[in-house]
Amino acid sequence: MSYDLKLEIEDSAALDEIKHKPGQLAKALQRAVRKTHKWLQRQIITGIAKEILVGQKHVKPRIYSDFDNKTLTGKVWVGLNPISARRAGEPRQTSLGAKAGKYFFPGAFVVRIKNGPANVFKRVGRERLPIKREMIDIDVPGRLVLHRLENQVKQYFNRRLNEEINYALNVETAK
């Protein structure tokens, strides 16, 4: 999935104040972009985990992040393939199906493999085989989280940039 997001600098007063110190401005801008990139990665992980009701440890491996200090560009790749139902919680068999976490799968059953995790399966037809593993869709909730974060990341970047410029002016120049 590709989701492009471009950030623009809005606070020109702070930039005018520091124009004669390009080294400090470059460092401040680099810190602001890097911190915004890390913040966005964390927000995507927590947002998707809350939306689909699974632990963050199951969403984190689906996020790939890359940041380039020279060009000040970052990429966050999000894998939105369905996730196994067992990731929502310990699967339990009920009389009407199987339950994992807060998800219920009617007509499904739990298979416990020796020395392995329990999985939730459902028969494809009326016959004994084939069976398919029950999955939780994260495509739509993942896209909703990314869309929600689009405006928040711009505000966070502008706030972080002001803080970093303030740090460059008041702390780094005093050194």
C-alpha cells in the first residue's frame, strides 16, 4: 500500500530569526523530521492495534520504517494483509463456534497442535476437508488510522519544529 504525505513548514517567523545560522537550522530541521517520523510510526502501531483489538506486539512486525538523514525523507510501510485470529487472544471453543479475544467466528473450531499455538479454523464446504484458517481483516481499519493521522502529523511536525528551533537558538548558541 502506498500512502504519500508531504510536510510543509508554516512558522516563517522562527525561520527568519535563525536564517543566519544555517548549521543550527539544518540540525533543528533534521531532529524535527526524525522525531516526527518516529512518532508517526508509534502512532500507526498503537492506532491499528486499538482499532482491531489485538496487542501491539502483533502489529509491530507489520510496520517497516526507513529514514534518510541526508534527504530528510522517511518511509513507513504498513502491511495490511489479514492477521490470524489467534493474535486477538487465546482461542476458545464454544457451542456455536470459536472465540478469540473479542472476535466470534460462528461455525469455526479450535485446533490445538501439540507444543504449538491453538488456531481457529472453519470448514470451507460441508465435507471434512478443506478447512481454512480464520483471519481478522486489518486493511480497512489500517487505512482509517492512516487517514486520521494525516492532519495530526502536520500539527505534530510544526510543534516539534518550533521546539527544535527554540532549542537551537537558546541552548546550542549558548554552548
